[in-house]
Amino acid sequence: MNTRAGDVERCVAELAARLVDKVPDAVSLIEVSVREEIPEMIPETRDESQIALLDDAIQGNVETILYALRHNISVHDVRAPTAAIEHTRRLAQQGVPLTALIRGYRLGQRRLTHLVFGELHSIDIAPESRVSVVEAITEMLFIYVDWMSQQIIAIYEEERERWLESNNSLRALRVREVLAGGSHVDADWATNAIRYPLNWHHVGLALWYPVASPEADDLNRLLRFVRGLGAAVKATAAPLFIATDRASAWAWLPFQSAPAEITDAVKRYALQRRESPNVTMGSLAPGVDGFRRSHDQAETARTLALACGKSSAVALASSDPGLAAAALLGGDLDQAREWVTDVLGKLASPTDNDALLRDTLRVFLNCGASYKLAAEELVLHFNTVKYRVGRALTRRGRGIANDRLDVELALLLCHWFGNAVLLRAKT
């Protein structure tokens, strides 16, 4: 029996309309598949902005194909979603293999096909039309992924070529060689190669904007910021700037002699300017070893900043009290969260009141368990501090006589990582 084309189009449109409400489920399923089967597409730095960009790219593709199905639009008239384009560019900048990206689209096609077939059972379709509907949807999903893949490949190759030309210049390659070169780097040769005085003192910086803007030239904004910072803190020579992707960079400030209070000066400059990037910095250190060490410290601080997910502008130094220790303890956030919960009990709850009690207890212990000194530091009345410390211990469920060090370390993790190491809110 012949099936009229109009009936098939109507059924396909109805099915697509029903799936619109299930877009979040589709995005979640595809994202889980990518995490499990293509781990190279997930950043190792816990960069939540890039993970969010992956989710946006998946959602954009799902919504686009459903729109085309609902309105019987030729997929060859559809352009890749903006988020998918930006995600492709970011992966190209980071050298993620193109094969991994294309495989992600195939996984998305498979997951979406499963959802379509599951929804077919709940739609009243004449038996003679059902096969035609399945064929029409399957064909359109295949054509869509094939067409998107062509666009994505072109965008990836163009971006990769541009990125290699602009970033992987000889200077950037030489800098990476210095960072990875161990004790076998000739400082004089490397100084000439990267046009930067490696024998001086250095402050390593990591800089990034939380979300790359397709319209804004973030790299030039970062470069202008670093140049302005170098002038403000009176660096002896021009800073060294190396882009790491479209929205982040490494930098070094050179000083012929060690300046005083450089950490405070960098923070002050960063926090007083509008549209400053997030900034983390290592300690001032001399020579090639100092060049590497200060950079590594800045990257460690950046990893912590990304893990704690602060929404406000970040300006952190590896020398900030407790930061380096917190970064070491928080290397595995899942384990850290379990340990903090074991140590602090209900005091590890993600509430404003418990946050206040944790902070008071942390300052109290840092002041040698002196209510007087803690009150002075917190600018509170002696009795207020005493009351809050008592409430904190009550929330914990036991005193601190036997495990004070554990409590101090758990509070340190809470101070730096915030909700990332607190009890999960019940849903």
C-alpha cells in the first residue's frame, strides 16, 4: 500500500514537536556519552566554561535538527549553531583530534535516534506509514550529521591553521621547550630565542576570560592588560605573552632586581580595572628555574580557581595563605568532599549560616584559639565569636580536642573551594 508523502511529513513534524520537551534529556544523554567514550573532548583543567560550551553545542544541534524536522526544512539550508562553531574552534586551538569531534556528532546521532524510536511508540501512526516515517527521520538525521560534519571540518581546519600561525610561532614553541627542558636549557640561547631575559627575576601569570566571546578579540584584550600591568608594576622589560587558546594566556613579568610587594601591586591593578581577566600568579623567582616554578605556581592557582567556580573576578597568588596547601589537598575533589564531610559533619552544609560559622571557627583556630584575637580580626564582639564557635562545634557534633589539625585543614578546603567540597544539596 502506498503512503502519501503528506501523511509522512505530518507524522515526522508531530514526532519532532513531541521531542522538543525532551531536549534536556537528549542533551544529557549525549553529554554523558561524550564524557564516557571520548574523554579527550573534556578539559583536564575542570574548566566549567568549556564544559558548558560543550552542552550548549549539543543543545544547539538537537534544537536545530528538531526545528528542521518540524518544518520540513532541507538540512543543507541550515548553518551550524553558534555554540557548536565556538566549541569547534576551542577544540582546534587545544589540538583535540578532529576525529574525536566528528565521532561526537556520530554519538549524538545514535542517541537522538534512540529517543526518536522510543517516542514513535507513543504516536498513533498507521501501520503502512510507520516504516516510511522511520526511514524519513533516519535519513534526515544522517544527512544532518553529514552536512554538519562538513561545516565543522572546514571550521576546525581553518581555525587550527590560523591558531598554528598566530600562537605556535617559533617563540611560543621555544617557551614550551624552556618549560619542559629540565636542567638542560642554555639560558643565554633561550633568552635570544624567546626575546625575554631568562636570567632575571620573574612573576608567572595565568590569565583567562571565563567565557570566550565570538564578537570580542579576547587575546588582544589580554595582551593589552598584560602590557598595562607591566607598566603599572614597573617591570624592567616588556612582559612575555603566550596565548593558550582564544580566551586565555600565560605571561611573565621580568625584573632585573627583586621588587617589593609585587603580589599586592598585581592584585591591585587587576581588581581596579573594568573587564579585567581572571588572574593567578606565582611567586617572584630568579633564573630559568624561577621562570618555570612561578609559571607552575600560577597554573596551580588557576586550577584551584576553576575548581571553586567563583563568578566574580579572580586575582589569586600562590603565596596567598593556605592556597598551595588547599590545592594539594583538593587534587581529587570527590575524595576531598567526602573527607570534609567526615570531618565537619553538618557544618559542611552549603548554607549561608554554616558558611558564617565555618569562617568564624577557621579564624578562631588561626588565632591560636583566642576569642580575643579572633574578635579583633573579625571586628566582632568577644561574646559573638564565642557563640559562633560554640554553634560551629554543635553543628559538627563533637569537639576538636582530638583532631584539631583535621578540622583546620577541612576548614581551609572549604575556604578556598567553597561549594565544590561541601555536602551536595538534596534534590
